[in-house]
Amino acid sequence: MQTIIRRFIPKEQEKTYLYLPFEVPSNTASIAIGYRYEGDDGGSLPNAEKNCIDLGVIAPDGSDLGGRGSSVHYAYISPSYSTDGFRTCDLRPGTYQVLLGAYLVRQEGVEVEITITVTSGSKSYFRGDTHIHTTRSDGVKKLWQIPRLLQKRRLQFGFITDHNQKLTDISLPQSRRALLIAGYEWTNYHGHVNFLGVDAPFDGTYAIDTPQELLRYCRQAKERGAMVSVNHPTCCYCPFRFDVEAFDFDGMEVWNGPMRINNLQAVELWDGLLQKGKKIVALGGSDYHRDYFVLKMLGAPCVEVEAERLSADSILQAVKEGKVTIYDRPDRARLTLAAGEATTGDTVAWQQGMAVKAVAEKLKKGETLRLIANGRTIAERTAKRTGRVELSATIEERGYVRAEIRYRKKGLSLLLHKLVMSVMIPSEAKLPVPPFLRAMTNPIYLD
């Protein structure tokens, strides 16, 4: 939606501020404001022979969204990136105001033309990484380098989750390349937990020894708006050593880094909790620290989130709601799940004969699409050739249903996996390689 406003400013209004209201509806993704007028010679010093009109933007609550004087004639404002000098924030509906500062006005006055473009948002799919480390802990990349890396990997957002490092002392860099979202990985001898969406999830030190203390931290983090997710609970090096079921975790990182047997064990643990009636969001994160020669680790795996807009609040809310599908890499074709109008992460009332459908785009020959309900595979189809595959089934009872894609490593891929495991996890390198995951959805819950 574009609006053009023309305002004549007479000489008598020099050194005054003029407020021009405009409306912003619900679900707005961005605001762009440009303006022009004659008689601006581009200089910074006062000159009686020129016009000089400053620009600012006022929010519905009367606070400043920003301003740069007359040094720029364009401002872009959005939840993920804004022009320098303007706030990056969610754009709530209401009456906003363009602020014109009549610093210098010629004797004959000046007409200013303001063009306001309000872009609406709609639910879209965004891909990102929920588990990224920087030089603030044991990663090799600095914070400001992460947006460019995310963009190169075709990812649109990333959670910064450095070990035991709160983000209260810095501001995450803004970039049009990708959105950075605050996080914190509690790293302890008893396990690792991600607190997503807040810069300081709890008060106190990470160095605690009892589950009661961690329970208190989790409660405090949730009160501050965080999503609390237990990381790589079945890892052979740093598993979660407390009783997982004693905690009310929002999520579980079932897929950490490259697919391996440890991850399949985490998926099995998570699925077992679902069978007990728990609703826990499955997450995947690369646990990015560095790349290894030609192996690009960022976004392996990644998540696809169905969110209202690309903003920290919107992405976090969608993740909390389980609107998440996990893929082994950023360019993997989409996997979707639906039961009537319900999609991944939704809870609906179960009905006799309820149908569910999974669709895998560009499923490769030999890969298998599966529907799993209450711990059992209720339907599966193996692709005979690369292409779109649909799979439907009837849900016979309450509980949950989810979809996944499995494949078997062969030839060079199998040899490379064995080689990598011989360095990373020697014990796993000696085991037979089971069917691995390419992608997996979160469930649709059937109450």
C-alpha cells in the first residue's frame, strides 16, 4: 500500500516541526518512507538560499522510531532490519507520524512530497539455524560475520547460542542479509540447554550442580519469554544427565549437527515422550563452530519455520508453537504435513476416519516417505524416481502424527560417513549404518 502526501511549508513555519499522520494496519512487514523537495544543495552548513527539511518517524505511543536530520531522504523500518538511525522493531497497528523538521525554508516556501509504502506480511516459510557459536565462546567466527554466512547458506535467521554467554553487554548486529536472534546455551557437566529468544535467561551463574537449580533457571527463563530446549540429550560426549522427564522442556534438540546414530536415539527418546502425552517441539541445530575444509557445517541441519514475518518475536513464537520442520541441509526440498486445515504444530480434535497427508517435493529415488502415529509407521512410500511424492493415511486413534524422510547411505557417501565417524565418534564407526533422516516434521496433535 503506497500513500503520497504533499505538504507546503511557508517561510513562517521555519524552525518548527510538522506531524503528518498515516495508518499502519495489522500484520505489517515493513514501512518505507522517502521524501523530496526543491532547493536542497546537499551541503551541511546553513544557507539562507536553500531549503533544508529534516525527517523523523513517530510511533503510535509517541516515541521516536528514529531520524537522521536531512542527511538521508529515505528510511526503511522493519522487525529484522532498519536504516541506520531508525529502530528495528515489530510494527504494531496504529497511527504513525512522519515528522518534518523545517530547519531552513526559502522566502517563497517549499513543497515537500512524501511517499509512504506499507508492505503487509502474510505467513511465510523461513529457514534458519537454532544453534550457532561465535568467538564469544568456542566458535571461530565473530558475530558480525554470521549474517553473511547465513546468507551464503540460503538461511534467513540464526539463533546465537554461545556457551554460558549472556548478551546483555552487546547488541546483535543488524543486517539485511539475515536476522540474528538472541539465545544462550547453558553448558554444564550435567548437560546442555538452549534458552532461545532472550539475552539473559536467568540470574546467577551457570555453575550449578543440582536439578533443582536448573529447574529454577528454566522457570525464570520462561517467565522472561524464552523457549527452553534440552540439547543433544543422547550425545555420547555431553548427554543430559538429569532426568529429562523431571523437566517441563518446551523443546528438544533431536538433531544436532550431521545425522548419526546419536541423533536417531534422540528422536526415539522424543517420540517416546510424545507417546506418553507430552507436547515437546523437536528442533534441529548445526551447533555451528566452524567449517571443515569443503564441509559447510552451518545449517546442517536447519529448520523451516512457518511464521507471520521475519522478526525475532514472530520466529520465536512460531518455534514455540511447533511450526517447525527439520532438514539435513538448507536447499532440501520441502516436506509438508496436513490433516484437513491443520498443519505441523497444530492441535485439533480427533475424529473417526480423520485423514492425514504428507507431501515431499523432489523426493530422490530410493528415499522413503513415512507417516508415524503414536510410535508406529502407518504408511510409507519409497520413491522409484526423483519427484513429488504424496502419502495419505487414516488416523485411527487420538495422539499425534508426524512425517519423516529416510534414506540409506551407499557407496562414497557411506565411506565418507565411516571416515568422519572414525574421527568424531570411533565407537559409532564400527556399527552398521541404519537408515538416516533427510527431513522430519513436528507432529499434528490429535486430542
